Amino acid sequence: MFDALWVNLHAATMKQGEGFGIIENAAIGITDGRIVFIGREADLRGQPSDLSDYVYDGEGKWATPGLIDCHTHLAYAGSRAHEFEARLTGKSYEEITREGGGIAATVRAVRETPEDEIYELTLNRLRPLAEEGVTTIEIKSGYGLDTENEAKLLRVATRIRDDLGYRVQRTFLGAHALPPEFKDRADDYIDMICAEMLPRLAEDGLVDAVDAFCEHIAFSTGQVQRVFDKARELNLPVKLHAEQLSNRHGARLAAQYQALSADHLEYIDEAGVKAMAEAQMAAVLLPGAFYFLRETQLPPVDLFRRHKVPMAIATDHNPGTSPCLSLLLMLNMACTLFRLTPEEALAGITRNAAAALGMEKDIGTLAPRMTADIALWDITHPRDLCYTFGHNPCTGLIRGGEYHSFY
């Protein structure tokens, strides 16, 4: 007996080496929140009504793994629409940052906004993602830049997880930018992260992973290395914003720490790609930021293919460079801007996104023993999710075996 049995479906399992992993006329049996059967309905050992008290008719819809947004900055306050307007008059992201805009502007807003208000803002941003089939999300801090306000953002991420029963990876991004009180004292700020901020937040149980921004407008490889050493001491996995605006060899540094992922990567070289491959890291591509900043340097997709580095896709939702709340739009952008195939793009928000969070043994594919996180779609083929944009065909979610309809 299954706790629940879904029939009259088509499934795209997204298992490695099987393309979309299509099973037509499929059935999915769920017990204790996990998939225990997935295959052709004709292969069920008995009539559906004899196998479960709860039999759901999929009405010919498609099932995919629940989508995974593996790189977001969802918890923050304030708007930076004025910076968008400034860039259209000719100012660069670097110029806006140096004038006190950019990340610093959001830091001011976060410090001035109560936690409950940031929670509601974050919850409102999560809703459209969930309605597009997202069942797992990463939420970074990085807009507090002091112990109290970084804790505030990580508590918001924790509340989203606990209040909604949502799968959330909470990532500490204290090394995101230099706070105003540490102007021209980057090394002192890194000292404070390592000696005070990260140990306290980890002790409070607020951190699942550690990230940093390695760039000429942010932190050097040496400074990032100190943060990663502290993360390793605390048994926390790491990831890195790397090679977005220039090649600082951050990905190679991250590989030395067996990082989960390096993200952005427009300027990575082949040596960096090889290092990622050897470390079995994921490359997280962020077409929303590429588009919004009107970048021209494409990430080296052919190098990732050649060296078999798994490519994940994410929204990079943030107020300054990717204010996007549609992971489905990122699918289309990944195909049109970066020339990924539909199969590669869909793997990028399922199987490979799970790898970027270190969760590939639990989510990201439809297979026995995996958590029953499943998105249901009114489409004719999985490629449709990449082809159509401006339309949401998701009809419901199964999260941990529990069905949520959007009708």
C-alpha cells in the first residue's frame, strides 16, 4: 500500500544519462514523503484502488522534479529601481557602487527595517516562485554586514523554512561587500567575520553554507581564503561568487575547498573549469544578472560541457542586478542567451541545482527513495518549459508527498 498514488501522468525523471528521462503513461507511488514507485502505470502490481486509499488522477499532465532555485538573495528590504534608471543613463554598476549605491544601499535599508517586515517581504517574493514549481530554495544573507543584521536575515530564512515546511538552504554571505563602518579596512572586516560573526551565527544554528564575493569591487582571494578556512573549521560547506566581472581565479580557490559551486563565471578560464571538474563542483549560471546588467562576456558553456562540469541555473534574485522572480524565465534565457539545450536547462533547475546545494541524494530527480518533491505541468513535452515565456503552466506541487493545487 502507498500513502498516495498518482496515475494518468507523464514523467520527466531528469535522471543522469537519460535525457529528460521520459516515462509516458506513468504512475508515482509515495510513502512517508518519498517516492517508492515510479514507472509505467501498466507495471503496477494491482489495481490503483487496491494499492492506495488516496489515488490521484494526473489528468494527463507532466510531472518533473520540484524545481530548485539554488542561488537567491531573497531576504532584504528596499528598492533599487533608481539604480536601474541610472544605468540606463550610462552609469556602470561599479560607478553606482563607489557612489554608495549598490549593495550598500540595500544594507542601509535592511538595518532600518524590522525583522517581521523583512519576513513578509521575503514571503511575498517566494510565492511567485512556488507557484512556478519551486520546492527548494537557497536564501543568502549578505545585506546586513554586521552580526545583528546578518542574524536577522538568516532568522528570516529559518522562519520561511519552519513556518511553511519549505526546503531552504541558509547561506551566510557576510563577505558580500564592505560595510560603511569598515571603509578602507577590508582585512579588519574579514577578521571580524572570522572571529565573531560566523562563529556566533553557526553556534546559533542559523547557517547551512558559507558564500563570499570574490571580485575587484569586493574581496580578494586571500581574504576569501580566510573566510573559507573558518568555514572549514566549523564544518560548513562553501560556495563562491566568482569570475563575474573579471578573472580573479576564485573558482580555482573554491575548488581547493571542495566547494559546492562557483556562481556567475562569465570570465572563468579553462584552468578554472578543470579545477571545478576535479573538485566535482557545480557551475551556477545566472542569466538574469547577465541580462539585467547587459553583459557581453558569455560564460564558457562549451568548456563546462567538455570537462563535464554540471551546469545549474538560478534566478539570482536580488534588488540590484537580477530582480527576477521567475525561474521559468531563467530557463528560456539560459537557452537563448547562453545556448543551453532545453534538456541542459531543465537539468539546471533540477538535478544540477540539487548538486549545487549538496542535496542531489535527496532531491532533483524522480526516482525511488528520493523525496517526493514534484511539480505538475499542463504541457505537451518537458521542452515546453524552456520554449514558452511569460506563461506559467504549473498546476500544482507535491512537497514531501503532500499535494498543493493551484486551481
